Amino acid sequence: MNAINRLAAVISLASLFPLSALAADAPAESKGTVEVVHWWTSGGEAKAIDVLRKLVEKDGYTWKDSAVAGGGGAAAMTVLKTRAVSGNPPSAAQIKGPDLQDWGALGLLTELDDVSKANNWDKLLSKTVANTMKYDDHYVAVPVNIHRVNWLWINPVAMKKAGIDKAPTTLDELFAAAEKFKAAGLIPLAHGGQPWQDSTVFEDLVLSIMGAEGYTKAFIEQDEDTLTSPKMTEVFKALKKLQGYMDPDGTGQDWNLEAAKVINGKAGMQIMGDWAKSEWSAAGKKAGTDFECVPFPGTQGSFTYNIDSLAMFKLSAKNNTPGNIAAQNEVAKIILEPEFQYVFNQNKGSIPVRDDLDMTKFDSCGQAAMADFKAADKAGTLKPSMAHNMATSLAVQGAIFDVVTNFMSDKNADPAKAGAQMASAIKAAL
Ligand code: BGC
């Protein structure tokens, strides 16, 4: 069963359930309510989404926050499907990449023609971003930000303590630095053993070892020869080696708790997208002095992107009031306005989705991300992140996650066999 059929089978059960109320509990003086399902619950993430809440409330609407904890969003997606099944969708939900097409195909998303035309979204957004947000040529979601996934975060004080004079730029240098952190009694790599975190490291290694073309073949084309190639064996060998430097207490650990270990100097480095910066910023740390951000070793010149977006749902009969529709449109409008884009993205660690903003307001990591995004776009090395729902259906992504995480939890796993296992798991998921 493909992703659309799977989702459709779940949603068709909706008829068995009565329509229930959602955001109808707005106070009398509210102009309308907007309920938002998202998974931004770490300290830095919560600070970022709060920017949207405040702007919505300032305009007289009621914000109903339906956050579902869990990095990467798998738990939030489960809640969202259940809500859709019971005919009780929120007004907006964090849905990304190709998954938007599946929700759009089910007719559950609302078209944002009025607000997108009135505010010139086609002009404001790059083609890559705009196309991801459209279903059947209509906007059904609003992009919030662009995250870069292929980053390495380093604590310079820890680096000094370990006698490392510069941030690693190659995989060999990464292993050498890890060895030095270990010798200095530090955790070399902060890493939470959750499937999406494992696969974030895996996709960085694919990009580093196989290059941007190999990345495209492996994840976007899911090409069997590439998945079973000797280069893929090299990727799995590197993953095993890197695992030897990961936090021994990291099993099942949240990414932000692992980030805290680098921030407080217990660990030296973390391989993570730039939402990790939201934790550094929330802790009052400054880019370039208190922490370093460098592209994941060997991936300089490439940019794996992860666009967060809020998809807008057709409201249930009970909630389909002019006030609630106005509230939904207001959220859509606010998100692309400069006021929101500046403050949200500074808090979130990401870069704005519109490229007419003054990047000098951002720190050195943000400025580097924007420059690298544009350069990669020109060079054809701007790639959608597999681990963050941008490159494949959720079913294919799930198959890849399973193989990677099983490989990491099996001490005797054979790197030469993992690629073939991945190819057949992907086939079964299609
Ligand atoms: C999302 C980010 C979020 C991160 C950790 C990613 O998939 O795109 O917005 O901060 O997961 O939860």
C-alpha cells in the first residue's frame, strides 16, 4: 500500500466518528480561533513559536496551542492522523515536504489562493520553496523557515581543552577530533539514539562519502545500484566508527538534552540541523565565540534543506465560522511578513524563506547558511533532507530509518549487507 492509500484508509474511517468540536472554545471577545499542531517544544523552539502566538493574539485572535513533544515530529504526525480520522482536524499543522501532497490528495487541506495572491507569495518565495508548498498548483501550506541539516556544532572551550586547534573539515579530521575529545575525558559526540537522529547522521555521511550526486541517487531516486554499492558499505562502516564516539547515555535521548551537553562542555560536538542553534541562543551563547558551526565534514558546498511549513486544514463543520477562517488566513499572512520572519528565525536557528531580508541582523551561522543556500542552489547541490521528510514519502523514510537504527543497535551488523537490506526495505514500502 502506498503512502496515499495508507493515509486514505485511515482517513476514510472518519465517517465512523461524529464530528467533534475543536477550537470553538474561543472567548466571546475573540475574533476567531486558530489551533496549531506542532512539535516545537524544546526551550529554543518554544521561544520561536511563541513569536507567532503573540502576533496572532495582538491582532485579536485566539491561539490554541496543540504542541506534541517529540523531535523530528513522528509523535505529532500520529496525533494529527488520529485527529483527521475523528473528523476533528486542527486549523493548521506542521506538515512538510512530499507529505503535503498526500494530505492534499485527500482533499483535507484548504487552498490559500486569496492570501497568497494578495501578498504576492509567488514573487517572495524561491521556486524550490513555493513548489513544495503547493498542491495542484494552489498553496495549501505556508513555509515558515529553511533549516540546514548538514551542520556540525562544536564547543570551542572543549576543543581547546582537548588540544584540537581547528574544526574538522574532513571525515578523517572528524575521527581525529573525536579521539582527542575522548582522550580529554569528554563525550566526543552528543547524540540521542532516536531513529530520526540516527538517520540525520546517516544522511550526512551519505552526502560526505557519496557526494551530492550519490545523495540524489540514494535518496531521491532510490537507485538500487547506488544503495548496494561499495560506497554505501563505506557509509555504514563510517557510521559504525562514529557510533563508537557517541554519548553512551544517549539511548532514546532527546536532541535538545544532548545539545545541552555540548553547551555545558561535557561533550565536544553534535551532528544536528540548525535548530540546535536555538538551544545555544536560548542559553545566551553567541555564534563564533561560544560555539562554532561548520558544515558536516566533507559536505562543504552542499546544503541539505529542511523547510518547516504549516499546512492549513479545511475546518470541520462546527468550526467553519467566518472568524475561524479569518484567524487561519491571518496566521498564513503573518508567517511571511518580515516582522515574523526576522524574530522567529533568529530564535529558531533557521534562515528566512524570503530572500529580500537584511541578513546582517543574523549571526555568523545564519549568514553562512543563507550564502551557502544560494550558492548550493546555483551549483545544483541544494538537496532535500531525507531524515527530515523532504525527500521521500514517510513510508520510504520509515523503511530507511528502520534499517539505519537496526544497524546501529546490532553490534554484529555487517556494513556490506546493510545497503541491500535498505534497497529491499524501500521496495516493500513503495
Ligand atoms: C524540524 C525542526 C525541529 C526539529 C527537532 C525537524 O524535523 O524541521 O523544526 O526543530 O525537527 O524537533
